[in-house]
Amino acid sequence: MPVTETDRRPEPLAGFPDDGPYRWLELADADGLYAVCAVAERREHLELHITVTRWGPRTRRILARDLEWLKEEARRLGLSKIMGVRADDRGRFDEKLFRFARLYGFGEMCVFQTASLDVK
């Protein structure tokens, strides 16, 4: 199966909490792993973070197939939407994100930034 749930947090997602609401997914094809994901069930949507580690036309086609698996998972959980979220702790804006997301049918694009302050 190309989408595999794993108990261990993938290295590209090391900044995510290991004890949080996230499930870890590995996406693979005949050539091996091409992406890792963190997904979390939210009240109204399935939160999706994806890091693609191998690009190319074939990967793009396979990712479209694996997105169908994610849609079915959202439906199984009773959720009507998948929300892709990009986090970058270095404050960089990815100009390609919206174009990439549109290729797979995502809409309602917006930019969301946060800052945290620990209070001890």
C-alpha cells in the first residue's frame, strides 16, 4: 500500500510534537519513499502537513492517487475538508505552495503567521 501509517515521527517532521494529535504517514511508490505527512483530525477538517522528498512527473501523478486515499480518510472520519498547512520555523514564505496546492484541487488560499511567547 503506498500510504503507510507509522508509529515513529519522520525526520523531516521533527519539529512536530511527538505526543500531540498527529498521525504519521509515509507515501511511497515502486522507487521508495517520496513524501511524509502529519495529519490531525480537527473539528471541521483533516489537517495535513506534507513534505515531499522526491520530485518529478511520476511523483506528481502518484501523489494525486495518494490524495484520493487522504480524501477517503477524511470522509471516514466524518470530515468534509482537508486543510493543507505549511509550517516553517525560519519564517520563509514559499511562493510555490499555492501553485502546488492548486494542482491537486485545493482552494481558499491564505497566509497565516504565528509567533509564540513562553510565559513561565
